[in-house]
Amino acid sequence: MNLDSLSLALSQISYLVDNLTKKNYKASQQEIQHIVNRHGPEADRHLLRCLFSHVDFSGDGKSSGKDFHQTQFLIQECVSLISKPNFISTLCYAIDNPLHYQKSLKPSAHLFTQLSKVLKLSKVQEVIFGLALLNSSNVDLRAFGSLYQCCSMVPHLPLLLTLLHLPLDVNTSNLING
């Protein structure tokens, strides 16, 4: 693959994410999806990195006007990311390597709670994200992840055990997304 083509594609993703509005949301989303389909995991990883970098994780979980569309797009991408084989590496890379203007995505005791609020994660999704981030290259993030898992996983153990004991052909989407 031509590196110049990939660089151009990543720049286009950055531009489209930077300029998401209500008016261009659907068209931009489709164009980004086309770029990701064409350029593969590297473009997908860059998209997530851009989206995570545009969203403010320091507040109450409600997106401000300036990052509303990026937040909505990030929520959609995170839902689909869980089912991808490169989920853990993509998520960890996006959070471990935010773009330079991201100031609120720092490892802290509250980061996992903020991620859950902003991304509107279900309890099972919280556990999945928490476990995935235990693979972070950031030592502090792993430490806070371990602490979060210890504190938050205990109340969810009955649901997790139920999911583990279901036959493989049972549709668990209502349990996971609900």
C-alpha cells in the first residue's frame, strides 16, 4: 500500500471528525466508513484516536455543544468495536495515544466512570472495556483499571456468570446492550 495514500486517508479522517456538524454528520460518517473499509485497521485505529481526542471526559458525562457529534459518533464506534477481533489493541492504542489537544483523557481513579458515562456503556460493556484496558501500555491506566475492576466487577458478577453459562447459540445482545 502506498504510504502517501494512507497518510492522505488519515488526514481526511481527522478533517472530517474535526468538522462534524448536524448538517454533514451522515455524509461524513459514510465517507469515513468508506475510508476505513479501504485502508483497514490503521484507519480504524486512527478514527477512534481522533474521536477519543475530541471528546471531553472531564465533565458530567453530557457532551457539550462543541463535541456533541463526535461523542455520538464515538458511542456508535465503541458499540461496533466490541465485536471486532482487534478490539483490545485498538481501544488501548486510542486511549494510550490521544492527539495532542486531548486534555481530559488522563489516567485517574475517575476515568473509567467518565468513560462509562460519556459512552453510555451498559454494565457488561463497562466490564468488557475495563478488562480490555488492563492491557494498556500505560502503567497508571492499568493500575486504575485493576482498582476499577475490583470495585465495579463484584456487583456485576451474577450477570457475568449468567452470560458465561448460557449456551453459545443464545442471543445475548439484550443482556449485553441492555
